[in-house]
Amino acid sequence: MPTKAALAHIPGPPALPLIGHTLTIARDSYGTQQEYIRQYGPVYKTNMLGVWRVNLCGADAMERVLLDRENLFSSEGGWDALKRIYPGGLLLQDFDAHRANRRIMQAAFRASAIRDYRLRMTGAMAELFASWPANQAFDFYAAIKDLTLRLGGAVFMGLPLDGPLAKRVNQAIQDEIRASLAVIRWPIPLTPMWRGVRGRDFLRETFRALIPERRAKGGDDFFSQMCLARDEDGRGWTEDEILNQFNLLIMAAHDTTATALSVMVEALASHPDWQERLISEVAGLGESALDDDALGKMGQTNNVFREALRLVPPVPFIPRQATRDFHWRGYDIPAGTSIALNPGVTMLSPEYFSDPTAFDPDRFAPHRAEDKSHKFAWTPFGGGAHKCIGMHFSTLQVKLFVATLLRKHRVQLAGPAPQWQRMPIPKPKGGLHITLQPL
Ligand code: HEM
């Protein structure tokens, strides 16, 4: 990793000893970054907990780094903090090895597999959803996180809904996620990292024991599909590879969709005109099954989803590490430098989106198509080789949820709209309290 001296020519704000800019960025990450861009330009350095990072801002930088035609930017190096809990997952692999494993993973995302997940999800979602109260305030953010986690037990792992194993597995997943965000990065007893490592080991043992049966019998869940997955040349995964890839997959799927749904629900409650538009869209589907055909007609819901992802992206920053020296916008940046891309800030830039802080899903309508102002203007799912492999699945999940919700209910805020914490992962401060009113 380059020293401070090697980055001396890169501009940036003065840093406090040891903690650098950590507290300032944690307090108001977007506001601080927008101010740094204004003061220092689209290339500046910051220090987070002792690690120097060069921030490359704007859609051009996203395109250069994510398309990475020269194998210059390592995702494994960038996401180094995840390595203890999620070793060997796709995000922690680069270049040829990554491409080879991604081809195998694609098998679990083919259209027929997604159709099976949809069928499994529709029944489980209705069952879980029925336990939510009507006409009574509750914290939607906590409830949707719980629902997606429990749904995950069925859809991702093929476990009976809410069985004792699903509960232990879900606890282990949460321990892993807390560990991946922890400041103390060593598994010192009783710290989040220690719990996360125990969770990781529990999940590995549990799922290793299931592999032979799933390989023999298959199943309509992600884990079974990953046990059977093969690329076009017939290459599949060893047991360890399955466990590594599956572990990262459930982490990548977990908080992201729940966050997007929370932002959508808050936006619908705050913009009754949009809520009525989606209620009509859902009513237009009739009482028929929510199949591909029906979900394909939910264009307005899709635009609300896209707008929610723009305003509060579940993955607000994307890290990489330079594998060699490179040059960008007048600066020589040495090999080993940690790079930060900030899609969250880019998507709020007036350079690409009109009135960028306003909730305006029509900006994605074909006659405006603001997301096309630059190929990398709208990037909540990243881009290039590591672009989110779950993008279509999460869109499907969101549409199913919205259709299930708005067929029977209208949403209202039960209190003031919350402030959103942006980093390291977004969440509404104090929760998101709503009531569901039967239609
Ligand atoms: C709204 C929901 C989601 C958002 C916003 C999101 C966002 C992202 C982003 C930004 C990346 C790229 C990170 C990088 O380049 O460093 C990514 C990668 C990934 N996502 Fe998602 N994600 C979502 C849902 C999902 C779901 C539901 C799944 C699984 C079913 C999933 C699985 C993955 C995997 C496995 C990767 C790594 C891909 C690779 O390295 O090749 N994601 N996601």
C-alpha cells in the first residue's frame, strides 16, 4: 500500500492523526464528499481509519474503473475488509479466476431457475406478510429485513419457513454481516468479528452437510442450483467453492433489497400521487397469478424502484485497488493505491440528473431517460465484470412485494420521515414507522 508521501501530489483535506477523515465522513458522508469535490476536484484523497484512499468521482471514472479493460483494478484488493468472512466469493476474485466462476454462477440465475425461485417466493411472501398488523404502527425497516431474511431461508437455501435450522442460519448470517462492518478486524473473543467467524464456520458446516443430498436431488432454491451449476464446458464447483460462493451470495442479497424496499415505501407514503399510480398499476393486473407476464406490466413500479436506488443506493461506494501505476485526470496514481468510486454521490449530481435530490421516477420514462445521460450515470448495481448478478432477481422480488402489498393496502407514515444514514450501509435513523390501511 503506498505511503502518504507517495500520494502527496493528490489534493485532499487536512487529516486528523490516526482517524483521518473517518468522523467527518461518518457524520455526513454525501455532504462531505460533495464539499471535497467542490474544493479539490474529482480526484482527491481521504484517510479512513489510517488507510489512504484516492476518490475518483463522476461517471467517467466509474466507466474507466469498472470496465477495466487493462486488468488494472482489483476487486479482491478493494474489498479486502470482507476477506476473513467471505473468502473466495465472486467479489473477492479478479480477472480470469473471477470470469470462470461467474460463468458457473450464471447457471443459478438462468431464466428457468429464476421462475422456480419466483414460485417459491410468492407463497412464502404471502405467508410472512400476513403476520404484519393492519391499522397499527410498526417499524417497516425492521419488519422487511426480518421478512427478507426469513424468505431467504426458503428461496436461497430450500429450508422450511421458520424451522429451527432456518432461525440459526439467519442468526449466523446477521453475525457475519455485522462482522464485515466491524471496526475491530481481528476475532478477539466476544467482538462482532469473533461472532462473525463463528457464524461463518457454522454456516460452512451446516451447508457442507447438505451438499451430497442437493447434488443428488437438486431443488428449486439457489443453494441447490449452485450445487449443480456448470459452465458451458461442464465445469462445476468443489464443495469449498460452493460454500465460498454461496456465503457471499446470501450476504450480497440480504440488506440490499430490504433497504431499497424501505426507501420505496417511505417515498410512496410521502408522495400519495405516486402511491395511487402504483395502486392502479397493481389493480390493473387483476387477481391473476403474479407471473412473468404480470410483473412485466409493472413499469411504473420499476421506475419507482430505480429512483429509490438512485436516491439511497444500498451500495453507496465501490472500492478497488490499483494493480499497477496508472494515470487519471492529470494525476499519476501508484500501484497498490486503494481507490474509491462513489456512485451514491454521482447519482445525485446535477451533471446527470435534473433537480437531483427530488423524488421523480418519471425521469426514467423513455421521453426523459435521464439515466442515459451517461452510460455510467445510474449505477446502483455497479458495472463491468462485477456488475450485480442479482439485479434481475432483486427487481423481481421488489415487484412481487409491491404487488402483494398494494393489492390490499395503502401505506402511511406514522411519524416524521426518517433521516437516512448513508455509510457504511444505508439505514433509516430510528427506523421507518408506518401503518398499513386496508384498501
Ligand atoms: C437492490 C438490490 C441490490 C443492489 C443495489 C446490489 C448492488 C450490487 C453492486 C453495486 C455490486 C457490485 C459491487 C462491485 O462492483 O464491487 C453487486 C455485486 C453482486 N451482487 Fe448485488 N445488489 C443487489 C441485490 C443482489 C441480490 C438479490 C443478489 C443475489 C441474489 C446479489 C448478488 C450479488 C453478487 C454475487 C455480486 C458479486 C458479483 C461479482 O463480483 O461478479 N445482489 N451488487
